[in-house]
Amino acid sequence: MEQTDKLRTINYSGIFLSCFSAYSEKCVHAAPEHVLLYLYSGEQVIEDGNKKITIKAGECAFIRRNHRLMMYKNSKGEELYKGISLTFNRHILRDFYSRLSKADLPQKVSVSDKNVFKIESRADITSLFQSLTPYFNEEIKPVEGVSHLKLQEGIYALLNTSDIFFPILFDFNQPWKIDILEFLNDNYMDDLTMEQIAAYTGRSLATFKRDFRKVSNLSPEKWLIKRRLEAAYSKLKEDGEKVQNVCIEVGFKNPSHFSTAFKKQYGIPPTEV
């Protein structure tokens, strides 16, 4: 893969391969599906509230669905960050569960409240992820059937690791709806798409938009911009922070867009606050 100064991710039917050059990438993880992550090189730090989990090269972690985390993907010395994530959607898990012998299911397994599980090094997991390394080359693409088999192999590996994954993987209850404005006020600075926000609040995109109209006269996009600008104004006026830092901190990617939106809302450019 050609080295660039940006994170590069390839997606093959739920198998995500990521690689980037020497710097640290910070991102918010709020996936509506379970994820199994393996690190080939570099380092990944996962912040779950006040807990910090470090994944090193050759290590693996399982991340529960519908849980918001902060991730730092770091190069380590001369080693670039390089990792693969397997995403298990409900359709794949339902299909897998339907073919299991119910008589062989473990009984009385306590449901863990953990959201991130560091997986011990095992031959089956190492073999699975090493078999995916050729696909870092974008000219070599797995066919749909191979991707599906690799996801199934990942499920088997988790179940063989511990019985605690049975009730986690095969819980098909839909998430409860989360209060929209409460969620947005907690996460308005994060770079989340409308689809991600909808999924994380337990809704389809259409239901999210319908429910949002009940709580605001603005569209979700305009509400987010207004909320970010309010936070920016407060940081500039009360905290005396620099415009460039505030722009990034409150969630704007483009300084020019930030300046234009700020002047439209407050009548003055951010540099004059």
C-alpha cells in the first residue's frame, strides 16, 4: 500500500483494513455493531470513560456494539499503524446462531457489563488475521463469499475464547431509544455522520429525522452548527482561546467555513471576539 499522511481504510463487506504513516490519529468509535480488532503494527489506545486499554502489535480486542469510545491510532517508532477490524452485523450473527446446535449452548453464563475485551493471543485468531494481510494491497480483493467465511471464522474464534461471548453476540434485542438532545449535547463536537447518530440513539435514519422534528425547528445539521458556534463563542470570550484551536475543538474541519458561519450567527468574525 502506498504510504500517505492520512489514515487509509479499505472496506470489504464488513472487513476494514486501516493503515497510515507516522502520526497519531484520534477518532470517535460509536459503531452500532460488534467489532473484533487486530493490530499488525503500531499501537492503539482505547479510552472507555476513565479506563484506558492499550493494544499492541499482535494483540486483539473485542468492542461491544452501541458503545461510544475514544480511540488513538499511533505509529510506533518506524512502525506504521496497521490494523484490521471485523464488523459483525445482526444478519450475520442471526444466520450463525440459527445453525448452532441449541443443545450445545453453554448454560447459565453471566452477562458481562464490560464494553472492551482484550483477547489473549491464540493460534486461531492469529491465523485468521494473518490470512487477511494480502488484502492490504488494493489490487487483491476477496470475493463476497470469502469475506463472509472470514467473519464466521472470527465468530468461532470468539466463542472458543470464552463462553461470555455467547450472550453478547447472540443478543438480538434492539437498543432502547436514547434522548436525542441529551446525546447531541454530550457529543456535538464529535465527527459523527447523521447515520451514526441515528444508530447510536437507537433509531433508523428516517425515524431519527422524524423524532428530531419533534424537539427542534432546525434540521439536525443546522442544530449541530448552531451548538458548535455557541461553544466556540464561549471559549473565545470567556477562556481567551485561539481561534484556530477553538475551530478544531468544537468540531469544525474547515476554518473558512467556521469563520463564515460564526460571522453569520454573531455579526462579527471570531477574531474580533
